Amino acid sequence: MTAATFVPERYNPQTNEPHWREVWERDGVFTTADDDPRPKYYVLEMFPYPSGRIHMGHVRNYTMGDVVARYKRARGFNVLHPMGWDAFGMPAENAAMQNKVHPKDWTYQNIDHMRGQLKIMGLSLDWTREFATCDVDYYAQQQALFLDFLEAGLVTRKTSRVNWDPVDNTVLANEQVIDGRGWRSGALVEQRELTQWFFKITDFSDDLLDAIDGLDQWPDKVRTMQANWIGKSRGLSFEFRVKGAPEGFERLPVFTTRADTMMGPTFAALAVDHPLTTELAKNSPALREFIAECQRIGTSEEAIQTAEKLGFDTGLKVGHPADDSFELPLWIANFVLMDYGTGAVIGCPAHDQRDLDFARKYDLPVIDVFKPLGSDDAVEDTAFVPAKTERVRYVCWHGETDTEITCQEAMDRTLALYEENGWGKGVTQYRLRDWGISRQRYWGCPIPVIHCDSCGVVPVPKADLPVQLPDDVSFDKPGNPLDHHPDWKQVPCPKCGEAARRETDTMDTFVDSSWYFARFTAPRAETPTVPAIANDWLPVDQYIGGVEHAILHLLYSRFFSRAMQATGHLAMKEPFKGLFTQGMVTHETYKGADGRWLFPEEVLIEGDSARHVETGEAVAIGGIESMSKSKKNVVDPTTIIETYGADTARWFMLSDTPPERDIEWTDAGAEGAHRHIQRVWRLVSEVAAVTPADALDSKPDSFGAEALALRKTSHRMVHAVADDIEKLAFNRAVARIYDATNALGKALSAFDGQTADMAYAVREAARFLAEAMQPMTPHLSEACWSLLGGKGLMATKAWSAVEDALLEDDTLTLPIQINGKKRADLTISREASKEAVEAAALSDETVIKFLDGNVPKRVIVVPNRIVNIVV
RNA sequence: GCGGGCGUGGUGGAACCGGUAGACACACGGGACUUAAAAUCCCGAGGCCCUAGGCCGUGCGGGUUCGAGUCCCGCCGCCCGCACCA
């Protein structure tokens, strides 16, 4: 048979894919042993919340992780690649309220369904290690960790504010507050102060900040965001002397990062929840009304900072720390945060935009402390906020006039002056706050403590763990079901034996996800970790997930590693050695004539316009946005996999778009991906049919030009794909594979079946193609491998070694520029000296023509790169 | 508001350290095969100028450099996070 007469069968993913998954499962190919002598590699994708169905974002995330896992396995590593479920959280309780289904049943049903969906993706996961964070076995160990942290002094109780729905009598999450109202009741939200549990993450502020330097396999943007979140700053701490203050409030601590503006404040302001504000409100109905109004904004910093600036003049005056006779009016302002600094600020409108907006609104004076060099313009509606390193002219500065120094110098001098005179002192401040973990909800890990009237807060003895969630709960009334449960909280005090009450708060679900990666190393252990095993596997070599977790989840996990180290559960501080943040999956949006969103399958696209599949009504094509249920611009992975197979979905997710960027799902793209799968199968089938099965058993002594060219392409492809996968540049690997596929196709159509060198090159190219695609399209590759007579499973095969001699050419083509513009090409030996290259370039016909008799001023030769002739 | 990121043909993108801008793919157009269609294969293609050839071109405006998509300064647009969504 020849290539011309061979008619291949179409590749059928519906039969092939389940077959290979069964083989992998039968052979336990992806079950990981801890005692395997090979070097360990731990690859982990952020585990999913069991919402009910997997979405395309999961497909993308898990495909990327799987490529790394399969590739590393081929490179000889003992790979740990587990999967679990981030299973506690609000949606289960919402489902319970709406559909009368128990959160536990809802969650485990969702997990069962989603596990099935993940399995058909062909992921190389060790399912024997699976767990859900709502498994009693998991949260029991989390409670043990809590008790250890408590004992180690890493846990504290203090008050903090929550969004309170006065109609439903329940605490609201920030996302449940919409325009200042409760999402269900519509009531205006209030704020309440509750005593809550906190992890003392601020004990590690400096360490969490300093250690960012060592996270050299993390994206710079995430490192910057974490550093900014911790927000270490050096500034001036001083006191306001409050004239006519209520008793105990005569002196108020204040902190400012811009000490150099202390010559120009025009007001002082307190947070709405500052103790003095509360005190003054006792005798002022107007202030109480003002506070209530501010509190309707909610507790999120975003809402507070974007709200219109509001102020209330207390009528009190405070003295400037350097000159008590310089008096500033004391205001209450809604943009001052109680959580940062001391909840009191000194307002210098000329050099802070918020202060300026506030001053303009309430007609407060604006004093220019400094001006840009060469300008005498006074600030109008834009504050002048130069970088600390910028030189500016200080108009009037402690007796000096027109001093030109940098802001940093001015700050240093102010600090020194204040310390000398006892007006204030330099202090270091952090933006980072302790981590409040208390949630007034049912579906979370119970906090294992007991409140006793005589003994106070008593930890649950470890022997009494787990504190299990009761199953018999009702969601008929709002609020925390644990709190209204008839008897769950009634327990004797472990210390004195008297009647006491269980803590009814559960933990923030971020706690669950802050150590699951450690639990995967010993998922059934009766302690949180088995340190010897955990330390062998951790840190996670490559962690992959969405950018939306760049700060909180990752910072909390970093805290947990430190806390687990302090309590003897782990030996390392940093949980994730390599981090990759992938982009989202987007899709076009569609709206019907009545303005309702439409699912993509309801829409028929015709050129630039669209209409409804059934009704034929005109459909408006909207923007390309992140897939979301609310906008219906979602594509169900299961449908895609049923239509095209998992390999097509995987291939599409890796093609074209760089993994860190958003990818747009299009039908055309999916079809294109599928065509490639079919094409590879066709080519490999053809190779199997037209070349002898033993073609690779003996290597020909020499190769003709075409065979050599094909071999160069295949070897370079395997080499480059390996490099690209190491760098997680999957889209580049895909482009390389397309290239090699095209080369194989061309070689095959010219192949007459006679020459041994070409038979060898073609077989080799086909095997390399199947092999390089294995991490991405594992089912197809397994089928190709089998067809080509490969021994054993592709999934367990070692990555092929390439021949270095085939990777580089002896000659290369250099571009020649004249005055920076490309004018000619020069083909020359890779080994040629600079002088030889220069001589060859200057004697080039085109170059001579362009020089037109002019003598080059300069010739720049960058070896193996470029020649630039300057005339 | 604050913090972070991104922006290159009709589209997704490539260009590794500042060195040939547009690899590879999608969509499109033309051709081959076919009774026909699908599938497949081949060819074409950033824009402008009449061609040889040249000019312009990486969101916009400046700058540094022999040379800028890449570095610097200033804008514009879009996206993510903001501590109780996960």
C-alpha cells in the first residue's frame, strides 16, 4: 500500500477515550506511592467548589495541571497530582433555603456529578487521595489544628463589624449587600459589632513580606500585590490634643505616611466607628443620624472608598502637634478607615486627593506645602502628590522658605525634628489586619471551643474531637441554624462540668483551603499531617489557579504553613514553590429583543448579525465577557466533550492563547482543534500503513536531504515542546506541534514507500508527534502509540531523547540593516567571525547599492543576530 | 477610590537578553478532487502607492538608542482584587 491509496478511518473519541481511561484505571497508572525512589514532583490545581457542574474555567485549569503532571511523569518524576473539593460555603445553605435540600446532600450530590465530569477529561489524577473539606475526617483535623494554634498563641478574640440585616436578623456577606440593602429582605443594612475569632496573621507581617523575595517562581504581579496588601510603611505617629474633649479623649493618637505635609493640614478627621465618634454620638442625635447613614454603605472597603465623601463637623478643635495654637477643626469622615492606622487622620488637602475632595466639598482651606519645581500654581481640583523621590520646592518649611529637596528628604527631616522636640516619633505601620475567621453560618467547620460562665472560653479537649455538625437542622428561619438548634450547643464545661455552650460560629472557608495541599500528602492520617511524608512532598512544585486568588487564598496559605511549622505539623514556611495564575474563559454575550440574556445554543450567527434559533427574532451580539451563569454566555464542557471528545476540549484550551491571558471560547476554534486531532490520527494511520512496523529498529547510515529536514523538524519540535511545557508556554508548544504536523503531512504526500531513510524519518516523526502531544491529548496519543506498535502505555513512557546534532544548522541567515531598516539577507556560517560577517555584509550587492558610494560610519555586528550599517 | 495587570493584521496570537514585526492557528478568498456535498489537499493574504521597488504600521503622545512591540515619561481603553463569594 502507498500513501496515495490508503484511506484511514476517522478517529472516534467516543469509543477510544473511555477505552484508554479504563486501561489507565485498571493499571493504576496514576496512583502515587510515597516510597517511590524517583525524585518527587507535586503539581496541584486549585480545587473546585462543588457548585454542581464543572465549567470551562475548570477545564482550562485542570488541563494545564494535567499537562505538567503527565510531562513530569515522562521526565522520570514520581508525580503527586491529587484532587479534592472545597466543599463548605454559602451556596449550599442558599440551596437549602430555596430548595429544601440539606446542604450535605446537595454538596455530596454535586461532588458525585462533578467527579464524573472530571473523570471524562482524562486527567492523570490520583483519585485514591480525594477528599472534601466537609468530610468529618477533614474538618476534625482542622479543628485539631485550630486547638494547636490556640495553644501556640496564634488565635485571638476581638470585636469586629459585620453587615447586619435587621429584618432577617442575620449577618450578611459583602456580596449579599446590594446598594446598601440586604439581598433577600431589601432592608437597609446596619453594622453590628460582634466578638469574633481571629488568626494572628499580623504576627508574621514582616516574615510574610520578606519571604516574598524568595518566591522567585511566582509571577511578579502576585508578589507585588501581596507586598502591597501587607502594606508596610514608615511614617509619623503623633497625638491630637482635643480641645474640650470628653473625659479620656483629650489626646488622640494619629498616624500619617506623609510627614512632609505636616506644614499644611487644614482639618482633622475621625473614622465613623472611632471610639470618640461613638462617645460624641451619645449626646448628638445629628451625629447618630450621620453615623447611621454612613453605616448603610456596608463594611467593604471598596464601598466605603468609592462612596461620596461625607463629613460631620464635631465643632471641636485639635491643636497641631508642633504648634498647639494652630487649630484644626475636627470632623467625622466616612472615608477614614478605623482598620488602618489609628482611625484618625490629619487632612492636608493640597497633597491628598481624598482630603482635597473633602475640603472642596465642605469649604475648608487648602494650603500648598510644596510646589513642582518651576511652577507657582496653587492646587485647584487635583492634589499635587509627587513620588517620594521627586524634588519639589517647599514653600514654607519650619522657618525656611523655598527649600528644594525631595519629599523623602523632607519626610526624614520632619521625623527627626518631631522626635527631637517630642512632638511625635517615627513608627512602622502595616495595612495587613488579623484574619477574622468567625462566620455565623451552619455549613462550615465548627470552631471547637466551649463558653462557660465560670471558666470563660474553654477549648474542646482533643479527645472529644470532632465537634460534628448536627444533621437535624432547619433553614426555615434566617440566622445561624447551629444557634437555633434545640440542644446542639448545650454541653457541660470540660473544665468544671457545669452547663456551658458550644461556640456556634463556624470557620471561614478560606481556612479549609489553607492547608488542603498538605492533607493530600497523607489524606487518611489521624493527625492533620504525617510530618515526615508532608515534608517529603512539600512545597507544592507547581500550583495553578485563577488570579482572583492572588492575595487572600495565597496569603492565608502562607500564614498556615508558618503556623503549622510553629505547631510541628510541617517543616516549611512556604507552601507553593511555583505558582501560575491562569486567565479566565470568555464568550460572546447575546441579548434577545426583550433584553434578556440568551444561551449561545439559542443563537444562530449569520455573518455579523444573529437571530434566535427557534423564534427567528433578532439577537444583539454583546461584548466578550467572562463566562457567567447570570449572562448565560456559558458553554457546557460535557456537551463539548460528548461532541468532540475530551482531547479536543483540552487541545483547544491550550492552543493559541497564552495560559495567563483570558481565552475566548468559539465554536470555530473548537472545530479547528478537532480537525487537528483528526489530522494527526489520519497521518499516523497512514504512517502505520505505508511504512514497515520495524522501520525504526535499525537506523540508516545516512539520510537524504528530505529525510534529514523532516528529522530536524521532529527533533527540534520535541526539544522545543519540552522547553515550552517547562515554562508553561502551552500555546507555543501547540504552534510547534502544528509545524511538525505540517512537515509530516508534506513528507508523507511525497513519500513513495521505497526509501529506508524516509521510512525511518516518517515513523520517527509520527512517534514524536504522538509523544509530544501525550500530555495534552492523552487518549489520542495512546491510540497513536498503540497503532505504531509502541510497547506498554504512552502514559508511562519516558520522554524521548533528541539528537543534539539535529538541533542546530551550520549556516544561518542574518538580516542586514542600513540605518536600522532591513535591506538584505546574508547567509553565512554560524562560526563566522565578526570581521568575516562585516566583510561579507559590506560586499553584498544590495548593500553596495544602498550605500551608493557612501562610506559606513559604523558597522554593528551582533553575532548570530543582525548586522546594522550606519551611514 | 486604592492596589495590580493587559492592549500587535478581519480574529487568537508569535517575536527568549533591545536586533528580520505578524511564526502557528481561526475566519476569509481562489483552485484541485467529487454527479453533488462533506471531508481532504494546494495556493493567497497587514495597510497604502502604478510596478521594479518603496512608504506606513505593535492603543495614543513624547523620549532614550546604531536599532524600540520590547526600556523611560505622560495619557486613553479594558480587565482583576479590595479582607463575610469561592
